[in-house]
Amino acid sequence: MITPVRGDITTMRVDAIVNAANTSLLGGGGVDGAIHRVGGPKILAACRELRRTTFPRGLPTGEAVATTAGRLPAKHVIHTVGPIWDPNEDRSQLLASAYRNSLRVADELGAETIAFPAISAGVYGWPLADAARIAVRAVREVDPPMDVTFVLFSAQTLEAFRAALDV
């Protein structure tokens, strides 16, 4: 089941929430900053360890990795890096990969529920309707064995995801 809701992803009681991270994994603005702020220092410590051991150059765009959820009500945080939108280069496969790889990691964790933000649709500038269409298509193509919730911060974003789900 795929459900869009308006809300704050840091309040979701699910097995995994997805963080629209930057390549550094060390926090930032928007969803990333909120997850680090609310989740507390255990998330940052886990991300620093990933940078020290597995991803010394940062998490590549379209890839995903899990950490503790710290103080969040979720069990895990899956960090993924969406692409920055560029009107001169088609990066839609990278955006779709961020969703697919997050679902793969969630499946490896045994997650039954997962919550996504609108990856790349904020400061990374991806046009909202297109970001929603790519997200919904990527999730439907994987057909995950879990409930997927898109947790969207604004009414406009919620409407874009509802429209993409109706197609």
C-alpha cells in the first residue's frame, strides 16, 4: 500500500524513515537537518562512523545506507542522496535509484513500514510534479513487500503526490 500524508517525517512510528541526506551524511537543512536534530547525537555518530569506514568520500548520489534512528520513533533511518535537478541533464534515474535503493535497504532490515520525504524536491530544486511522478513510479516498480508512506511537508507537495498516485 502507498499512502501520501501531510506531516512531519520525524514523528512517524514506522520501521524506517528515509532521510534526504547530502553526500557528507553529516546533517544539513530541511529533512536532513530535522532528522539529525530530533534523532539526536547517535545518528550523527553512526554517520561519522560510516564516513570513517565505508564511505570516506561520502555517500554517492542514488545510494542508500541505514543507521540507528536515535531518539526518533522509527526503528531505523535510511539515508539516501537525491540528485540536484539540472534542466540540461536527465538525472531522473539517479532520483529513482534513491527510492529503489532505500527500499532495498529497508527490505534487508526486515522493515514492514517505511516513510519517505519528497527526495530532491526541496533545496535540490527538482520540479515537484516530476519528482512525485518519479518517486511513485520507482516505488511501484519495486512493488515492495511493505507499506510505503510519503510524508510531505506542504499541501502543494501532498497534492503533487496524490496526482502522481492517481495516474
